[in-house]
Amino acid sequence: MKRVLLLAVIQAVVLFFIIGALAYAFKGDFFYNYLAVIFAPIAGIMRFATAYATEIVLPKKAAEIAEKRKK
């Protein structure tokens, strides 16, 4: 779960800067209509929810994938 949470936070931060940079490039305002502030946390929460649900539904498969990554 720690790994899933860490990846979700990293994704949210990266998307915050990507969305902000795009808004700045097109509209000249990093916080244009608060797009980055709204959509980045939503993306992080959705990433966490889907990854955590996958771990719950498919624990054996997730364990196999984690074991393959270690090799």
C-alpha cells in the first residue's frame, strides 16, 4: 500500500506541474481557473483507488508481479 500511495502522490505532483505548464502556455496563467489544483489531486486519488482496488481483487497476481520485479 505504501508503494501505491507513493506512486499516486508522485503522479499528482507531476500532473500538477504539467497541467499548470499547459495552462501557462495557452492562457498565460499557471493557475488558470485552478485547473492544476483541481485535476491533479483528482488524478492522484483515482490512481490510488484503482491500484488499491486491484491489489484487493487480485492479491495473488500482484504478489507474482512484485516477485518478478525483484528478480
